[in-house]
Amino acid sequence: MAKAAERLAKLEEQRARINAEIQRVRAREQQQERKNETRRKVLVGAWMMGKVQSGEWPEQKLIEAMDSYLERDHDRALFGLPPIQPQPQQQPEHVQYSQEVQNGE
């Protein structure tokens, strides 16, 4: 009986090592894919900037495209675009109602 328990413990230990190795390999694969995706984005951007600099693509067209695409103000600033004006947030009805009650409306 003790031998069976020892064997099971050893197998559980092996399984834990194998599972840890599987996680490491998957993490490396995911990290590499993120690096590849970033590299593709850089290359596409470099290609597009080359087209603009050579006059093959109008700079104004690029700026217009970026204006409709970019949402973060610090990204927009890179292209000389103004910040996006925040939309006024609508208060939920129960908040509006409680404010009306407090104001005697």
C-alpha cells in the first residue's frame, strides 16, 4: 500500500512539473506572438509614412484617417490632432429624480 501511495505521489509531482513546463511554453508562444504583432504594426506604419513622405499618399488623407481612428488624447497629439471633447455623462434616472426631489421640483 505504501508503494502505491509513493508511486502516486511521484506521478503527481511529475504531472505538476509537466503542467508547469506547458505553461512556460504557452507563455513564450504568446509573448512571441505579441512581439510579432507589434513588429507588423511598426512595419505597416513605416510603409505608410514612406508613402506619405514620397507623395504617393496625401498627408491630409492620413491625418483625416487618424482623426477618425485615434481616441486617446496623447495618441492624437502625435499627429497634431486636438483632444477629443468628453461627452457629458447622462445621470441615471434615479439620480436625476433624487436631485429633483431635493431641489423641490
